[in-house]
Amino acid sequence: MGSKDTVWHNFKWIWLIFAVVGVVVGLGAYTLYASRAWVYLTDDPRACATCHVMGTYYSSYAKSSHNVRANCNDCHVPQDKFLRTWAFKAKDGLYHASVFTFGEDRQVIRAREGTKEVVQENCVRCHVPLVTEFAKMSPEYDRVLAGDKKACWDCHRDMPHTQISSPSSTPSGSMPLPGVPVPAWLQAMTGAKRQ
């Protein structure tokens, strides 16, 4: 094998590596674009509504008194430390993405243990004057987190969401629907209509 063959052989490998890297980067970029991944970095409640099972939750929140002063993250994500907030968002986001990707989503969503603790902390944080003496200062607070005593939402079940058991529980609710993630040039080629 001459030096020309060696150079050509190495050149082919370089092009193959570039092609594989290009395909991986391209598919990754399109996945981020199609899933609107950037909205999950915001506090916009419409980000939660990108998943179809969240429609009734978004509709009930949009009609609640909490809609004026709080967004989804204010209640469902820790607010005490920057790193804890983003670590929780990442962990919870990856969990939700895997559940929805693999079709394990349920119509009625129940909070997991870590989420229950965060929601209880945030109820107390926002309503400090009202609940400080009843919750945080109570020796029973640890029992609330353990599930032995009632949490805020046990009595205030309809705040900020109504009793949600199915899409019919908010029949007049509305939800912001995401646009079609297909680029305009591709829609023009296929004749698809952009939302």
C-alpha cells in the first residue's frame, strides 16, 4: 500500500466521523427544536401545558386565584437555593420526559414524595403570616411531610387546581396549544398548514 492509499484511507475515516457527528448533532438539534426544550427553562405556565395530560391542570390553574401571583414553578419547584431549584427541575423534567416518551402517563397525576415536600414548603413560604404558627412551628410538621398528618392541600384541595379526575372536570377550560414544530419550508413542500 502506497502513501497515496494511506492518505485516502485516513481521509475516508475523517469523512465518516464528520458524517456520524453531523447526523448526531442534527438529530439532537431537531429533537430540541421539535420538543421545544427551551421553554422548560422558563417559568411560563404554558411550558407545562405542552404535555397533553396537563391540559386540565393548566385550565384549572388559569381560572384560579393563584394564576395572578404564582406560576407552576412557584409551587412545584423548590425556591430556597439556586442549585436545589435547577437540580429539582432537571430531575423532575427528565422523569416527566421519560414517562411521556414511553407512554406511562396517567390521566390523573399524583405528586411523588419529593414533590409533596416541595409543595408543602412552598405553601408555607408564600403564606408565612397565615401558617407559620400552624405548620412550621408545629412539632407535627415532620409528621405532615411523612404523611401521618394533613398537608395544606388535604383541606385546600381545590387550590389552585380544581378536583381533577378527567378532562370533563374542566369542560370550558382552554389550553395553549403549541404550534407545529415543522419548519415553514417543509410545510410548503408538503402542503401542511402551520398553526
